[in-house]
Amino acid sequence: MFTLGDNAYPMGAAADYTNCYNPTWGRHRDRTRASLGNHEYAIKGAAATYDYFGLRVGPRGLGYYSYDLGDWHIVVLNDNLSGSAFATQVSWLTSDLAASTKQCQLAIWHQPLFFSPNSSGVGAPTANRQLWTRLYAAGADLILNGHQHLYERFAPQTPDSVADPALGIREFVVGTGGESSWTPGPATALNSEVRASAFGVLKLTLGPGTYSWQYVPIAGQTFADSGSGSCH
């Protein structure tokens, strides 16, 4: 189980986890790897989220970590950091990726670098291009983000939005957890393949040298998306 930030609305307070998250997704907490969204920082230092998830959301005050899952190396990052703290994370990421022996690599953080315009008008932190650049140089395969309250899948691309089917990273935006749903706008970003506003979750199957995805909507919604790819 992965979370992509903004885990318990409206602000990731202890009461939000007690009254909203824990009665539903809380039963999966022991097998969840969480990430931090901007709403978690409505509570100073995202303290309530660290209290709830413990090391499942990374070391307190940092919120970034990595681990191996089968044939995959998973990196969870914290794009809420800034200044020297963000620079330290970028250096850690570079070293972490260099030390990995896994062919397949997946990265997770909250706010996507790439997304099509939609009804929110919310932008993306340009500093996240540094994360993309390090991941692309290391041959990463997948990036998962949230923040935008809809679903969008991109074709493999470079950090500069150039289609790259051989070595590019495929980005998924999965902000469909249920707080609200945003309407896709008329314009489409470069390399965007699918967009939808259906509530649901993304199911990933991570195999040796391969991955596949299936979007699973909530009952009563019919949007579907599925496919597969190979690691670099």
C-alpha cells in the first residue's frame, strides 16, 4: 500500500486520522508506506502524520526513505522541504539511486511535475524537476504523485517533457482518494495519455523487469485504465 500525501483531510490532524483514515485504510497500516502532502503540514512539522505512521512515513523531520520490494527499488520523497533541507534530500537521492542494485525503480512524492490544466488552477513546484533529473539519470521507470484531484497517466518522457519510449519515466497522477474531484480542462499536457475524474485507486503489479497497472474505480463509476511496461 502506498499513499501519495494529503492522507487525511482537511489537515492531517490527529482527529482526522482517528475519525477518517483509521476506520477505513487504517486496517492496512502495517503494510502501508506513506508519503507527506502539503495538507499534512497544516499541523506544524506534520507531527500528527509522523505520530500515526511512525517510520512508515520515514524519519521524523525528513519524510524521505527507500526500500526494496522484490525486484524493485522504491524511493519515497518529501517535496514539502525547501532550501538546504531540499538540497540535502537531492544529495541523498543521488547516493541512494547509485547504491541500488535493482533494475527497476519507482519514486513517490506528492506534487507532480507534469499534469494537464484542470479546474483547480494549482501549479507544481519547479524544484521537483531536480528529483526528475536525478531519477532519469539513474534509469528510473515510474513516478507516482497525487495533489491534483484526478487521474492522469503519461507516456515515458524526459524531465524536459520530451517523449522517450526507451529510457523515459512514466508518471501517474493519482489524486482520486475522495476529498473532491476536479474536472479535466480542455488542454492536454505533452505526453499525457489518459485523464479522468473518477474516484478510485491504482493497482500496480511489480514484477521482475516488468510492471502493469489497473485503475480500480469505486462502485458505481465505470472509468477503467490498464496496461503494462518494461523496466529499463
